[in-house]
Amino acid sequence: MTINTDNRLITDTTVTKELSIVSRQFGLDANDIRNILVAGFKSAFLTFHDRAQLVRKAQNEMDEIIRQFAERNGAPKAAATKPSAPKPPAVKQA
């Protein structure tokens, strides 16, 4: 899953706004958002090598941001540095 904006100037939205909405609606935490963002980087139209470098850089930067945020807000260090595994998609009951 990725979060994207289309016609952001017409709809007056940003990726930040969209991620905030998704986070609130589905109860996602920082690591869930990180995993969504990483999925977006993995979908970039780049060569395999360039995409792999971009994904690694993005993961490292997001891990550092999450770690710093957690430290400032008193979260345990283990929770701050360990990304969660992606959650399986919800299945709607008929």
C-alpha cells in the first residue's frame, strides 16, 4: 500500500495531510507510516540499484527521525528503533 496525492493543488492536500488522515482512521503508529512510505520508495521508477540505494537511505533517515522523536517524548529505546512488521490487510466481512 502507498499513499499518494493527485491534483494536490486543486484538492488542497499534501502527503502529510493524507498520512495524518490514514493514521487517525486506521490507528497507525510511526512504524506503520514508515512501512507505508518505504513501500512508496520501493515503487519508484528507478533502476534496481538506484531504487535500492534510495530505499536504504529513506529507511535510515526515517529510523533516525522516529528514534529522535521517541527520545524527546520518553518512549523506550527498543520501541523507538525497531520497525514493526507490516500488518496484513484488513478483510471486510460480507
